[in-house]
Amino acid sequence: MRLPPFDLHAPETLEEATALLERYGEDAAVYCGGTELLLLMKLGFAQPAHLVDVKGIAELAGLEARDGGLVVGAAVTHRELERSPLVVGRWPALAEMERGVANLRVRAAGTLGGNLCFSDPHSDPATFLLAADAVCVCRRGGGEARRVPLEEFVRGPYQTALAPGELLVSVEVPDAPPAAGVAHAKLSFHERPAATATCLVRLEAGRIAEARVAVGSVGARPVRAREAERLLAGLDAASPDLAAVEAAGEAAAVAARCTEDANGFVEYKENLVRVLCRRTLGRALARSMLTAPR
Ligand SMILES: Cc1cc2nc3c(=O)[nH]c(=O)nc-3n(C[C@H](O)[C@H](O)[C@H](O)COP(=O)(O)OP(=O)(O)OC[C@H]3O[C@@H](n4cnc5c(N)ncnc54)[C@H](O)[C@@H]3O)c2cc1C
């Protein structure tokens, strides 16, 4: 497999990047870590003559705590997220999820922005960030930034809400509520996850006051399982009603809109969703009970 020839551009500002994307139109592609794009080019699925490398744009770099959450630059790698003391201290479940993405080589080059913008349906961060109520900050050249909730940003396989010439600049991840427990789980047969689930529960007086359940990698896009969340709300955290937990798993399996592919049949994937929902709920509850005031 050989890479076709291309010109590499290294803009230092968003304005320069947008100008390049406008000048070269369909002949140009945004390039960040390259773990997806270069593979597509080697396989002959894409042949952009101009790659616009966005890693040198300051706005897309760095990680900081701001306004009650984290702001993660789109060009931040999975490895940076996994190792950042800020993330480990403030969003340990996010660091843990990132540790499970791909392999060390991919994590060292691949970025959060590249993962979300490629919008491969088999994504860990997309599922996790959906449960975290994350918001994608998008901007085109000198224009106003658009804040798009992750739920609207990921539209389907290889489709996002990005407009032509627009870049994903950063991802805002609000802090988890106090006394919340969060857990992410996945199952992989090949390199990419075949099923992913993230559960967040917040307790009040020993009961689930809020539940968020996101499932992905089994259908066209990750989804929030709202009916499952409704069924879990109010359950006793120490000994939840097992019939309600089972019903929540069932509701999540329906919400996931599983599709058949090389990872399995629809019924099989629905079962994976049920299992991962139970597993993440159990772990999230255990974590929340450790932090909840008694
Ligand atoms: C072997 C392997 C295993 C993997 N396993 C997993 C896994 O277990 N879980 C998982 O979630 N993922 C997995 N992945 C996917 C991996 O997370 C992504 O490849 C990586 O995050 C993509 O980031 P990148 O910077 O390399 O993107 P690139 O390849 O540079 O870009 C990907 C796409 O996004 C566009 N793009 C990139 N950045 C921006 C931006 N800021 N604004 C607008 N468009 C942009 C590019 O134009 C391109 O279309 C795996 C990938 C490989 C190759």
C-alpha cells in the first residue's frame, strides 16, 4: 500500500486553514493525526491532492478547565487525554475510556477531533461524550463559533454537522454532577469496538436521581437511551429493582437501532447492548456510592 502524492499545507490560524480549504475545494482534506485519512488514501478510497494539517493551529491544541468543565482542543491526542493529570483528576472515567481506545500507536497520533469528525460508527469517545453532555465547538475562518451538542454533531456513518470549510475547534465536557458515578464499557472482536455503552448515575438520598445511558457502535450513530434513563430514575442504588434494570436494558437495546454488519446480527447486537448496559450501570452505581454523601 502506497500513499498517492499530495501537497501538505501547515496553516497556523483557522483563517488560513479555511482559506486553503476554500481554495482547493474537493481536492483538499483536513489532516490531523492521519490515522484514518492516510489509511483511506493508502487503500485508494480518497485521493485529496492537498492535505491541510491543522495540528499547528493554537486554538485546536491544549486542554484546560473552564466554566465548570474541560475544554479539549480538537487536535489533542487520545494519549494526551489518557495521561493528562487534569483529566485524570477531574474526569477519571474519561481518561479511563481513552486508555481503552485502539492501541498505543494509534492513541499517540489519533486525536479526539479526528475521531469525532471521521464519525466512524464504532467510536468509544462518541458514546462516552454523549453521556457526558459534551458540546462541539465549530468554526469557519474568522466567523462566529457554533456550539453544537454532540448528539447533533454526529449525524451518521461518516457524517457530521460540520459545514464546508468549517473545523471542529474543541470539545466542551461539562463536569459530571457531584455524587455521580460514570462507567464506560465496550466489546471488540476486531480493531474497532463492536458495542459501546456509557452510564452516568447521580444519587440523592440513596436513590438514582438522574441516569444517563448512551449506547453506540452497534448502529448508524450513538444514541441516548432516554426511556432506559427514565426507567432507572428513582431506583434504590444499593439494591435496584432487577426487573426495572432489565427493562432499562431492553429499552436501550431498542433505542440503539442496531444494524447487521461484520460484527453480528441485529438480535445478537441487541443482546450486547443489554449486557453492556447492566455492566456499566453496576460500575457507575458502585462509583457513585463511594462519592455520594451519606
Ligand atoms: C487500528 C485502529 C484501531 C482503532 N480502534 C479504535 C477504538 O478502539 N475506539 C475508537 O473510538 N476508535 C478507534 N480507532 C479510531 C481512532 O480513534 C481514530 O483513527 C483517530 O482518533 C482519528 O484521529 P486522527 O487525528 O488520526 O484523524 P485524521 O485521520 O487526521 O482525520 C479523520 C477525519 O476527520 C477529519 N478531521 C480531523 N480533524 C478535524 C477537525 N479538527 N475539524 C474538521 N475535520 C477534521 C479529517 O478530514 C478526516 O476526514 C482506531 C483506529 C485504528 C487505525
